[in-house]
Amino acid sequence: MRAYILLLLLPFFLADVVSAQDTLQKSDLTYKGLAYKIMPSNIKLQFAGNIGLFSTGIGYESPNKRWKGDLLYGFVPRRYSGTEPIHSLTVKGKYSTLHREYKEDIHVEWLQMGLWVNYALNEDFFFKLPSYYEPNYYLIRPGLNIGGFLGSEVRYKNWGLYYEVGTTDKYLIHFFKNFPSVQFNHIVSAGLGLVFHLKP
């Protein structure tokens, strides 16, 4: 429940972040210093997308805005997980292309493609196989998920809205092992996110 509240309150803290950014920009020394360089490029809040019902975290971008990386914390409440609430960490990397500017403050990245690795922190979703399982009982550990996606982002000033459509390693294995009884749309899911860009 606490994680739920923190995720939902995140956008309300962005005003303070903007104020801090303005303070940094007023000093060329600070603006170009170490603190600014290690500061995240953005903060984001995502709904769904195989990494949690809600997930939030920070992102970094290369100077040319083509290569991007995110570190996200995900949360699935008990009512949707079926057992205990699920907490997870996700590392996401993506390449962005087909950038277009339509007005001074409107920027669209028409194609983003990437991979992510997600690790569930709950005991039921382990990475190291417990001793009571046979050595080859799980080919892929339940606690580790790997996924790929395609998406786009539209940005207005510092705010951006993005979507991602993708699948996971386990969904693909299930699809090919049970083809053609499993339809392709059953293994594809979508995520929708809100991002606030801290750097120009």
C-alpha cells in the first residue's frame, strides 16, 4: 500500500525537481559540473508493460538522445498478483530513432526499440533454484524475466507520454511450445508511461 501511494504521488514532486533544475542552470559551473552530469535525464511512471502494474524510476540518455537506459522499481498489488504483492527491479535499454520536431515544443520519437531484464524480489519468484527441485526442473528461473518491445514517445516541453508493445521470454516459449493453440495476441502486452525530462 505504501508503494502504491509513493507511485501515485510521484508527479506531484516534479515541481520541486523543476525548481532544483532551474537553480542548477543559473550557475554555469554547477550546470556543467559532476552533479549535473550524474543527474538522471528523466523521471518516469509506467503502467503495465510486464514489469509491474505500476513502475517508477530514473532514466539516462546519450548526448544524441539515441541510446537510453532506465532503472525501474515495479509493484503489483495483492489483488492482482493472486498471492503476495510482487516487488521487482527492471533494467531497460533502448535505441530511439525517427526523431521529428513538429513545433518548437513538440517532439516525437516515432520508433523506440529495446530490451529489459526484470527480477522479482519475492521468495516465490526465485533465481537460484531451491534444493528441493531437481537441477533441470526450471529451464528459465521464475524470478528472472527478459523482454523486448517497440514503442514511441511524444514530448511537449519537459513532459513526455510513451507507449511500449512487447513480449517476454516465457511468453515466447509458451507460444512456440503450444503453437497453434496459443494466439499471437495472447503473448503481447502494452505499457503506457509518463516521463518528465530533467535535462534539455
